[in-house]
Amino acid sequence: MLSPTRTLLALKRNVRDPATWAFNTRFPRSPRPPPRPKASTRLSLPAKHGQKGPKAAAAAALKGLALPPSRRLARMAAPQMPVRKLPQSIHLPPARKPSRSPAASSSSSSNTRRLRDSKAIEKFAIAPVPQHSKASFASVMDTVKASSFSAMSLLPCVVDAVYSILGPHSKPTPVQALAIPASMSLKQNGNPNALLVGAETGSGKTLAYLIPMIHRLKQEEIIDSQRVTVSADEPVDAIFYAEDDASTDHTAKTQTSSVIRKLRRPRALILAPSRDLVIQISSVAKSLCTHTAARLTVAAIHAKQQGRKSRAEKFATTPIDILVATPCELNKYLQSGTLGLSMLREFVVDETDTLFDESNAEDMEKIQTKIIEHSKRNGRFSECVDETEIHAEGESESEIEPQVLTTYVSATFPVSMVRKISEMHQGNYLTITTPKLHSPNSRLKQQFLVVPGEAEKKKPSFLLEILKRSAQSGEKRIIIFVNKRTTATWLCDYLREKFGFGSSNVTAVFLASAQMETKIRDAVFGLYKAPAFGNEIREVSEADAALLEIASTELTDGGRTRAQPRRPASVGDAGEQKMAWEHRVAILVATDVASRGIDTTAADHVILYDFPRSAIEYLHRVGRAARNGARGRSTSLLMPRDMRLAEDIERRARRGEAFG
């Protein structure tokens, strides 16, 4: 190592002009620029105050070295560019506004956050409904107790069909006793022509709109048969009226009872958000319409149907009276020309809070536009009939242009939904609500279990303990709700690993997945549907039992299912005895897809593994239990982030108050 004296001598021999120095390299690779004519004042690194010794001498002699990075730009003088004057004809752009201050930036972010919160509140907030006082509640209940299907001015054939599926001594539920007379008062040629029905889950809303719909359709047939009679010997005329503006020619197997029943033109349309609800509604409608005197044609459209071509051929040969569909699939049939809405007389939106959400807004807007386009057409006449001939017969304009009767049905009234309905009908609609709307069933026992934040990893263990106690108490039909599909698949595999699998196992775990086949899906949901009469547990056929075995022995793999590998015979497959499904515990892991409209009258216990984000979702989930007068239980696992909403729900549940 060189001594300080030698270092100073070496530095004095290598003194250079500062203009020739590079900032970050001592020996730069690029050629140095030529020296300036006048050398600038050399910069020196001053010694610290009071510094002595060889370091002070070296610092005094280090003239020409670059400054440290923190002081370079502050000391160096940047070359000044020549200022160029612009001509007066050129207009300079306005000066840029100075950058926003931190306070303005924070206010902008707060405004964005406030807008996002307002949208969330509008989506999940529940609109206030008129609260019934004790006197009004008593009068409503008296009206419900005194009501009967035979005293609602229904056609005898409709009353017989209702008693055939519900029993000869059945009484209307509160929503049926209130909604059916209100629906009968709707006017096709005046106001009001829309009805908004709100009732708690499991209260019988499906029959509340199906019964008056079937009554009006049959009444229209009776009136039309008295005015127009189509002879069976004139099939060409029947096809002419039926096909309307369709392009495909079908002349075989055409069934036309009257000119009000046209091919590919349903008279009543029911929209539902999921295929499970479509299947359920169509099943109830078919059970009513298979009665001899109230016979109507019912068709269903959903995503998992097989044979769309054969179904289109069926629509072209058989008139449709009631069509149940999901919005997305219905738009496909409308765009292809397979179906039309020119004959529509009844329009029902089931689960309106879901269908009016942002995810279904585009499909619903297209369907409503189609309905508005055809709302002024006369269903008894095709487009080729001259209106002057109609007026010559003495019919008024109101008879020529009937309006579509619309019914909205929902278990909750979000603010956005109520506002949209009010805008579409300009406030000219009736609203029917039951006294228990927006409040959990009084027969439902609600429990809230707090899971500490540090114990979140032990949440599955808490769930296992809850399931064991539930099985010990005799609860055989259990539903577990989660917020994400990935959580559902993982939890299903976890429970199957803990409880085992096989036909001799007491507990079977199912996953409500969109990848399930329709037959397997129907068999699984059939376990949670109570029979109309007799035992509390539904009997399972051999065909459904085989499908349930397949569904209970599949593991999820990234949202898809794969068969569970067979165990070796030494484990006990050879000698095991199959246990009847009536005696086995069924656990269904699902997201909110299973919380909307599915018939789960046999569900005993609902577990909220993930707490919902709003009171609307909570009401739909816990509404899967304690349906149709039965008792049930719900258990919610709460994390610290869920405490605010849970405390509000628990406080209202203890006081018996409604949400919203």
C-alpha cells in the first residue's frame, strides 16, 4: 500500500482539467470530448473543519476530482440554450395546470372510494318496505286464514288442478292469499298492468303467479273458442296462422287448437336465473297443466339441454303456451328466429333481484326490447290481417292492442331493483309484500360462532366439530355455503377425505358444480326436496341411487370432476352392505347458485362457512332451511372482518325486525 506522501505525488503528476473527467468511471471507454477553451474553476473536496493529519493533506491536494452524487447537480452549471422568439401569428397553447397537491389527490381518491361504496350500497342495500302494525298484521292474517282457492274466482278446472297436487284440504299460503287476488285484478287494456310480489323464501311464490297465469290463459281460450272456430279439415289455414313470419316450412304433425295458439310463439314467458330453477318451475307448471280440463303445453329452455335441433323442430310443430327459460338461452333462440314474442300475454321475472343485476342486464334489456316491440300486436290475428276489417266488425282499439301483464317476484327488494321497476312502469304497478318480508323465518334457529383471527387455519376443524354434532342431533340434510368456487372444491375434497367414501359410509359429500350432468344434478338436489305427503325424507329410486353413488365418489380437480379411484378389496368393498340413502347424512357444498329458488324443503341445517357480504345474500342462504312450516337451523362462522354485518343481523334477529 502506498504511503500518503507517494499518493500525493502521484496525484500531482496526473492533474487534469475537470471538463475531461467522467462522473461514474475513472477510465471511460468512450472518447473524451475536446477541452474547452477556458477552463472552469477547479472544484475541490474541502477538508472537514478541524481535520488534521494525512487525510486533511490528501483532501487539500485532491483538486479536479468529481463531487459525490449528492452534490454534483447542485454545483455544476448547466449550459444555457439560446432562446428562440416565435412569430406573433403562432398561438401558444395554454399553460399546463400545476400538478395537484397531495390534498387534492387524497380528495380525488376519497371521491372514487365514495363512488365505489355508493354503487355497492345501491347493489346490496335493501329498500324499505311498509311495516305492518299489530292491527294491520292481525287483519292480514285474518284474511289469509279466511282465504281458499275455491273463493278466488278461479276457473273450476284450475281449482281442481291445484287441489290435485296440493291435496283436497290445502289452504293458500300468505303470499298466495295476497298475490293471487291482486294478480287477478291486473288489466291488459289499462293500468295497473304490473305486479311486484315480495315474500320470504320457501313461502310458495311459484304457485302465487302460476295459478292466475293459467286461469287467464284458459279463459282466453274459452272466449276465443266462442268467437273463432278453426276446422280440423283445414290444416293449411292453421299452418298459415301459426307460422307467422317464420321462414321454415313445417306441414306435418301440426297441432293448432285456435288462432291464439301459434307455432314458435309462447303466450306466457317465465324467466329464471339458473337451470335448476327453470327445471323446478317447469315441473310445477307441468303438474298443474297435465290436468284434463286445464291442459296447456309447457316447455323449458336452459344451457345444459341436449338436442337443440330436435327441440326447435318441436317448437315448429306444437304450439307453446308457457315457456320457462334462462335469459341467455332465450336470446339465442330469439336471434336464430326459432322463437318469437309476438303472441306474449304473460311475462314473469322470477328472482328479480338476481336477473336485474349487472351480470344479466344485457340479456334482460334485449328481451324487454322484444316485448315492447310486440306489445301492441293483437294476438288473435296475424300480421297479414287488415286492421280495417277488424274495425268493421265493431271491435275497439283497446281490444286490438292488449298489453303484456308483467309480474316480478323476489325474496328481497334491493334499492336498484325497485328503482328500475318504477322507471319502467312509471310507478303504475301494484306491490304485494308479506308481513315477514326481509326477516328470517321465526322457525329458524340462528347461531353465530366467532373464529379468532389467529385461528383461521383451524376453521376446517371447527366445521368438522359442527358437522359431527349435527349428525348426532339427527340432521341428515346439510348445506354448506362458501363465497368462492375454489373454496368449494377444496372443502369438498377435504370433507371426503375426513369422512371417507363408499356405499357403506354414513356420510356422503356432494359438490354443487356447473360441470355436473343434469341427471346427477337432479338426483343430488332431489335429496333436499321433501315429498308432498308422507315421510319427512324423500324415497330414492334405484336409478337415482346409482347416480348419487357416482356423485359422492368424485373428487374435484380445478373445477372439474374426476372419478375417485377404487379402494382395494381388502378394505372391505367385497363384503360391504349398501346403506339406504334415507338413512345417510348428505352434505352439499355450494356457492350462492344453490341459494336462489331451489326447493330445499328437506334441508335441516345450513352452515355458512364463509359469511356473506350483504344481508341480501344472508337471507337467501339461511332461507334454504325452515321452509314451508318446517323447522331448521343455521350456523355462521365469523371472522373479525365479518363482525360488523353479523352484529347488525344478530341484533335485528333478536328484536324480530326486518332488514332494510
